[in-house]
Amino acid sequence: MAEKTIQIEIKRQSGPEAPSTWEKFEIPWKPGMNVISVMREIAANPVNSNGQETTPIAYDSNCLEEICGSCAMVINGKARMACSALVDKLEQPIRVQPLTKFPVVRDLAVDRSVLFENLKAVKAWVPVDGTYDLGSGPRIFPQQQEAAYPLSNCISCCCCMEVCPQFNDATGFVGAATIAQVKLFNSHPSGKVLKEERLRALAGDGGVQECGFAQNCVQACPKQLPLTEAISDVTRDVTLQVAKDFLRA
Ligand code: SF4
Ligand code: SF4
Ligand code: FES
């Protein structure tokens, strides 16, 4: 009986400015494979389906359990994590390409630093400098912890931005992940010392007003963050902040 194989087509690009091209591979099937393990098989024997020697595929991955957020790519037309994309559940040929809204570094590896710049712009952290000798921080009651926990599950994968119609150069929209982190840190008893600054950062161009509430982000989020609720709550808080600042002026 013929050996069972996996047909996969991968969009390749040797560098940021290089032209892209699709390359096909046929590799032996093994039980329990995901898209990352397919890429590892190719790396072990980099020969394409025409029998030509080629180079291993460049991609990002680390945890292999949908925690690090690094392996986001477009698989069969859907932005998702490659490590949790099981081959047996995918239609073949499996078509894999890099996220389309982020600069390609090489093959499937993209530069997602825009998300980290956005998180810096909204100060998505709890400021602790200089507080080490002030004793323990305020108590966070279990109800508050439970409310905040889902938002803390963000793995910075950028899938929500990839699928968002408003995330583009024209709007400069920060995207759902950044807004969700504003809600998380504004709800933290110590983190909310920066609440007003965070809301002001989302008040202008590229801020919450750009969201069209299409909710593609919610569908794409691999960690099921309550993004609609976060966007709606932060939009309300930004509006109140703008009104307060207007009256203070
Ligand atoms: S609701 Fe729509 S427009 Fe708003 S962040 Fe999500 S995908 Fe983008
Ligand atoms: S909100 Fe969801 S989709 Fe967006 S970066 Fe975080 S985990 Fe990924
Ligand atoms: S390798 Fe970490 S999320 Fe996929």
C-alpha cells in the first residue's frame, strides 16, 4: 500500500524585499502532526515535491502549546496558530502563508513589532519603579481577579489585527489586543494610576474611534478574549475622558 502523505503549499520569500513564490511539498504522514511538525519534517529533508533541493522554511515558534503567540500564520485562508493546527483536521493541500498585514522577515516569519509599539504607547503595564520598599500592593479581590483573568490571556499573536478590516496603514488603528490590554491595566488597582494617560492615547487618530465593531477579531482570537466587551468599555471610558479633559480646559 502506498505510504500516506501530506500535501502542503507554502508561500516563500527569501527576505523583506524579495518576490514571493509558492513551493509545494509532499511529506510522509505521521499521527498527531501539526503544521509546525510538518515544517520540521521539511527542515530535516528540504526537498520540494518536484524533487528539487530547497531551503528549510523560516518561521517563528516556541512553546508549541498556544501560549507564546509566536507561530501565527494564515493556514487555509485563516489566521491561526500553527502549533494547534492539526494536519488531520485540515483540508489538503494545506496552504500556508505569512500574516498579510505585517512585514515579512523571511518565509512565514513576520515582524509584529507594531503590536509591541502600540502596547508601549498605551503604557500597558503596572508601574512599579520606586515602589519596592512601600510594602505589598493593594489587595485584589477574587471577583476582580476573575474579571481580569480572561484579558490577561492575550498571547500577542496578532490574529485579531490580521483579520480586522480597520487595521491598515490608512487608519493607523491600534487594534483589539491593545484596547483589551488598556481595559486590563485600567482595572488593576495599581495599574489604574495611568488610566487617564492610556485613555488619552486611544482618543485620537488610530484609537478606539476607528473600530467598526465588525467583530472579526473575536472570531479569530485563539484565547477567546472578550474583545467586544473590552472595546465597548474602553470606548465609553475614552469618550468620558475626552469630555472631562474638555471641561477642564
Ligand atoms: S470589532 Fe472589527 S473593527 Fe473593531 S477591532 Fe474587532 S475586527 Fe477590528
Ligand atoms: S487579543 Fe487574542 S487574537 Fe489578539 S493578540 Fe491577543 S490573543 Fe491574539
Ligand atoms: S509555538 Fe507558541 S503559540 Fe504556537
